[in-house]
Amino acid sequence: MDTEKLRENVSTAGKVHGIRLYRRDGKPRRNFSESERLTLLGNHEWELDEFLRLFAPRQYPYIRQREVPGEGRQWQTVHHRLTRDNVAKHLLADFLPGVSPTWVGTQAWENTAFVAIDVDYRGDEEDFRERCQPVENALLTLGIPKTSLLLQKTPSGGCHYYFFPYEPIPTAEIEPVLEKVGLKHINGQHEIFPSETLRFRLPFGHIPGEEHDPDAWWKFMHRYESNEFPRVNWKRCCRRAESFARRQQEMTECATPSSPGRGCVSRTVERQRTAGTRNGSLSRLGKFVDSGEIAELLKKGIPCEGTRVEITKKLAWHLVFVRRMTADEASAWLTDWVYRTGSATSATVRADLARGTRKAKRQTRDIVNWCVARRNEGKYRGTGIFSRSEVDFFVDLVMNSPVGERAARIYFAMSFLNFAKKNGCKGRDGWTCCPSVRGVIRKWNGCSGMRYKPYMDWALEVGLIEMVREKWQPKGRKGRARTYLVCIPSQTTEKSTLGRVDIHIA
């Protein structure tokens, strides 16, 4: 029974699932037994137990808050065990006409099955959106798509961002990982839950001014328990956070080169200079990738008025083409740098800080997006960067090939690995990916039509790739391409610094 029909039954018959909501004198009932509340929830006892195990495994003590018209809401600590009935009151919200809505909240044990980020609403819609953006950027950096998020409004008008790992994770590990991607726990701004010391409001409760859906919670639990709701690989999130923090550290070190006149980028910088000259309109920006100049800019910041845009272009080019950052990562990092170093030397930044506008941020984002678009127009999609051991592995594979075939075969091998790094998953034996022939492989240089087939046969013969799953192509529906394992030796510490133009095959 949907929400509208339920409320129609309440207004006409005064009963829901056979439970009377009004007394004989017509006044709303105020007291309900636990069994009556469970019946009003639709007798979803199994889902309610799973809800408790997921969101409220630590049931003592808990906090409770009631909405009293005309009075402020205050949390109260209850030194009793949280029961089914308490959670039922929370999930029923304002559905019972004679009972004030109640919220409950709990804290976590040392392990948790969910992660939540709380962004409070402080009366300013633009300020709220500005504080939501770093959260979404951080989640994107961790590789968490929007489809894996459960978004819940809060009674104050804020938002809770939930995501759910495949397995329980250490509660104490959450804040350090999110801090590595630029999201710190700051009261009233960004608050990270769950916590072993702070209690957190359960989801699917009452939102003042909005119609409550009493079925939303059990529909979500059905999706969660049946694995229809996408979950998150937390170990992969940790690796991405480490990688992001390492890049940030490298940029910090780049600002203080060890010796005068030397920067921290050599082969990669040279590769990007060459790439810039090959991309037509980008050639005039090749001078931007000068490690010594970048180091000086990072160290000094915006020196005076009228220089912010020009310096932002240089740094954006460096972040996008040399550091290989995504648009969101580069925009977030560069915006923070602009406001931090230009508060005294940029008129636009001073105006933004004084008036609460974001003109400098929009300009910075536009510059970064322009650079990303130029990068995507070139041949260097994905990472396009390889480690020394990977290059040596490619060279060994082609040494027994005819001289005229070596360059084309090694290019095919690098294209396959580059696609796997961008779209696949890294495992113990290499990278797993699903490149379609028509949409991906035939678009590589020298692979149009059926010319890709000899390269595929060679790669399978020498053991570069191994087919681990056959394609699936149902009639009239979207299928799945063949799954290949790119058998590259695993390198856990070696950095990827070489691009295609750094490699010359005799």
C-alpha cells in the first residue's frame, strides 16, 4: 500500500492495517503498543532487525529527540537499550496524528558497515552548496559513484551522504582516509560518522515540512540485502586516497626543489612538452610545463593584481597534463591555492571573500575544464604513463618479433595496458578489463577494420593478455565484451614516469 492510500485510509476509516488511530470520541490516540507499531510498519520485522544491525549495532546508550510544536528540539541521552519499538517510532515519523515525531541516534563499535558524512544547513543555500561540493569531490576521488550513495535530508535542511562497504571496516580508519582526500571532520561544516564517541541520527526519520514515506526504509533494506544497492570496495578507496595524498605531497615538495635551477619533473615534463607541440593549438602553452617556474609559483603564490588568471592557466596545465589529475581534483586543489595565496594580492579573491561570491572559483574551474578538454582531444587518454619495469617487459615481448613489427606491437601492448589502467581493476596477476572490439580496440592506431586481429593473436600467443571470460551478447539487449587479463608484473613501489614518446624501439 503506497503512502497516498495509507493517508486516505487514515482520513476516512481511521485505521491502518486494522489498527485504530483515533479514540471513540474522535481524538487521536497517543499510546500504541510495540506490536501495534510493528503492524503499522507493515509487519516488516525481519527488515527492522536488519535495519538495526546495519545502522544501530551499538544500542546502549542512545540519544532521543522529540519534536514539540513551538519549542526547540533538544537531544536527550537515554541510558537504556535501544529497542525495536524505539526505532519504530523513529521510522513512523509524523504518520500517527496523535504522536509527536521522535528521532533516535546511536554510536558505533570498533567496526562499522556504513560511512556517513553530515553537511549542515546554516540558513544560506549558496553556502550549503559550497560545502557539499568538497564532499562530492572527495567521494569522487575515492572512486565512489553517485549510484552508490544514499542521500538523506536532515530536519535542519542539511544532507547525510551514506555509502556502504562490502564488508565491515574499522571505524577509526574512516576519518584518516577521508582527510587524505581533503575532507576533515569540522563541527558544523563537515562531520564524519559513525563514531565510537559521538552519536548519529538514524536515517529515514521525520523531515519537517515534507511528506513522510513509511515504506522507504524497508524498500532500501530489500535492495541492500539482495545486493541490488551498489556497495563500495573500501580497500580500493584507501589505495586511491594514498595515491591522492602522495600526489599532493609531491606537489608540495615541488615547491622547494633541492638545488637551484632544478625542478622535480624531468622525463614527464619533457614528454608533455613534446605532446604540447603535437597538439596544434596547445603548442603555445608548452612553456607552461617548466618545473622550475612551477616550483617558484607554488612557493610564492599570486604575487600581485592582474596575474591570477595567467598563473592559474600555467598551474592548471601542470596539474592536468603533468600530474594527470582529474578535472574535479585539479579544480579543488587549484581553487584552494587561489583563495589561500591571493587573499591579499587579487582583487577578485578579496571581493569573493568579502561578499561571499565565487567568481574566482568559477574562473578556475573553467580554466581547468578547458585544459582537460584539450587533453582529451589528444592521443594521451587514460594514464598514458608507464613504469620502467613495464616498459622493459614490453621490450622483452617484442624482441623476437620482426624489426618492422616491433613498434606497432609495443604500441598495441601499451594501448591495452593504458585502457586497463583507466577502466579495469588491478589484481594479483595484472589488470582485468573488458575492451570491446568495435568501440575500443579498433580505434587504436593501426587497428581499424580487421587489422587489429594479428595484434590480438600475437598478444595472446606471447602471454601479454589472457581471456578469462567469454563475451555475453543476448538478443536485443546490451551484452558484455570479452574479459581479458593483462599479465603485467606487479610493482608496488615503482613510480610510473615514462610516456610513449620516451620509448624508442630499434
